[in-house]
Amino acid sequence: MNFPSKMYLGGALVEGHGTIEVANPATEEPVATVAAAGREDVQRALENARNAFPSWSRTSIFERQQWMAKLRNEVIQHEDYLRTCIHHELGKSWASTQEDFDSLKNSLQFYSEEIVRFHDYGLADRAGTHTHTMVHEAAGVAVAFLAWNFPLLNLAFKIGPAMAAGCPIIIRPSNDTPISAYAVGELCAGIGLPAGVVQILATDSYEAADALSASPIPAVITLIGSTATGRHIMRTGATTIKRYSMELGGNAPVLVFADADLEKAADIICGVKFSNAGQICVSPNRVFVEATVLEEFTEKVVERAQKAKTGWDRDADITTGPLVNAKAWKRIKKLIDDAVSDGADLLAGGDRPAELSRGHFLAPTVLANVRETMDVYRQETFGPIVSLIPFHSEDGLLETANDCDDGGLTAYIFTQDLAKAERYAAGLRYGEIQINGVKYDIDLPHGGIGQSGIGHDCSGLALNDYLVLKRVTRALERGAA
């Protein structure tokens, strides 16, 4: 298949000032060479977006809905193409590419409908001398920096609310996974989307990337990435006052109490942890298990790890794909080896599957007796590792679960005691608390607390990041009621 290679700038598909070679992490073989933006391309994109803002922000909601519907129809028509891009650029199993595709399709529909629900509203005047109206307006040009783990899902979370709100958006996909984003650029060009409304560029230049956030043109900077990257972007963006919407890292705790449905808990924990090779921001990291059921629960987790199918095959039922690159593989392997050398027990996995001679694959791994001094405990692993930590009483459990350097994105609770679940949900400092299950969708808010981010992806709350409110006050004529 011929994969897309051109950036989408100013309504046209263009070459860049360099190139980026994209390799499939499942085969370690190049699959595409895409255009890379230089500083000149970035400045042109910023100016295109600035020029597009006055007309796009004043375009009627109905017209913006029509453009979003046109793009959505193109997305649906090119489902196989878009999913194939992800399948090759990230080595995802074919089944798991469905979530990325559905997220883009659903985002374009959801936000074209949700924007209509944002009504301007009046304020009462205590003296009765004036009328006051709060009016929603597009915030301005938006710049989106995307992570590689869900190439189209991450793009979907940004393009939907930005287009609906009337904000021109510049999307910078990860250098590891730019192909599917460039494919979306092709679709935008194909429908004749007004120039500058959406632009998509990748760059391997730190100077060019920093220019996106440092420029005075953007009013909104949005990111899906690590907490460290978020801090860096906020520092470079401090040239002007900007709005930030950031979904950052997390070190998700799981509390498995003795009365939990252990089968369900093991299914969910392993399902989230082993899919996408654990490269999921909400993936369970620190699994605290009540000591009286530790042995039983450990057996269930190990059984699922050993049965998980690792590999890359469009026609196979794959559980776990590759890590994104060699650097990620080495980092995860070091976390495992360091933990074992420091006393953790390796119960499953821990290395490359014997049957796979190439690709950045790491077998689903289970570590027991993990302690808080270990890096695998302190860091967001972003790999297929389940770290089991026993607890003997609830004394201090809440404080231990909240002790997280990487911020609070998601926490999990498994218990059949509703009062206990609600008590811990109230005390956990995480933006999302999942009790006896897990659910994400475009209409459900997704965001963290503290170092895990600012603002929200998904739901109507995401539109707040792209809209500003202004007050319009009019004096009443004398004698008016």
C-alpha cells in the first residue's frame, strides 16, 4: 500500500523541508517516508491559521456542521485505509485499530451536535437598569501536540471540539505515528475544507516544534503526552497568555479488596494492561491486593498473562502488540530487570517472546512483591507489566495509593462493598475513578488532577477549552421596566 507522505498546510498537500522515516515496530522495517516541517513551514501554518480565524470563527454553526459531516463521511468511506495506516505505523492488532477509527468518526458527529447545546445566557441585573448576556465565542487558533499510542483517537479528541467551536487547529502528530494523521490531511484536502481550518504537520526539529507553542499566534495549546512534555510546552508557551488543555501522565493505582469479583478484576486489569502493549495512559500500574486473596488473584493474573497472544498479524486474534520503538523496549526491560534484582518476583514474561525473533515485542509480564522504592512502582511504566503489591490492612492504603509523582489520572477499585467503594472514590486524588469496571467514550469526560493535566478531553467539557465567554451589557432606556 502507498501510504500518505505529504503535510496538509493551507488547504493543500505539500512537501516539507525534510523527511521522517516511519518504521513498523512489529517488523522493524520502514513503511513510509513522510514530509517533515521546518521552521518556515511552522510559521506558514501559524499564519494560515491566524488568517483563517476571522472567517471560520464567524461561520455559522450549521455550516461548520456541514463541513464536519463531509469529513466524517470521508472517514467512513476510508475506514480500511485509515486502520491500515495505524496497523503498520504502530504495529497494533487489527482489532484494536477499530477504537482509533471509531473515535474519529464519533468525535466529528458528537461535537457537531454538542456545540448546539452551548447556549448564550442572560444575567439578572439587581438594579434593573441594564441587560446582560454571556456570549460564547471561539478562543482563537489552537495547536495540538499528539502522543503516538492512539494515533487517530488522540487526533479525534482535538479535531472535533476545535472545528465545532470555530478554532483553526494545527495538529502535530508524533514522529513515530504520523501516517494516519497525514491520511486525515488527505481527506481534508479531498473535501476542499477551507484553507487553514485544519493543518497537519510532523517535525523532527525541536526548534520548529517549540515555535508552535512559543508563537504569539495560538490562543489554545493542547497536548496528549507526558507530564514532562507538558511542563516543557508550558514553559515555551509563556511568551504570551494562552489557554492550556493537557492530558498528561499517570501512575494508576488499583485497589483489589478481598470481597471483589476476582475474575472480573483480573480480566479488566489484564485487558487494559496487555492491550496496546500497556501503552495506555489509564493503564493500571500499581495493583494493590488484599493479602488474604493475593495468592488466588496472582494465579488468575499469571494465567491471563501466559495465555495472551503476542504478535502482529491482521488475521490473528492478537492480545499484545509491540512497544513503539527500541528505546521503549530497553526502558521497559530495564524496569523489569532492576525490580527483579531488587527483590521482586518475576512470575510471567519479562523478555521477548521466544517465538518472535524481530520486532519490539515484550511478553506480558507479572511482577510480585513490588515495593515502593522500585522504579517500576514509582514510574508510569507504559508497558505490559502488572505489578502486584499486597496490603494487610486498610490503614494508610489511601495515602499510599495517592502517593504518585506523575499525577492523578485514573484509579480503579474492585469491591462488592458499595460504601467502601464510595469512601475510597471520595478520597482518591484522581480525575477518574473506575469501580468494578472500566468505561470510556466520546461523551464521557476524560481528564486528570494535579500533574496529570488541565481541562478535559471528550464530553461537552472539552468545548470549554476552545470557547471563551464575554459579557455584553446594554443600558435600558430611562423609564423602561
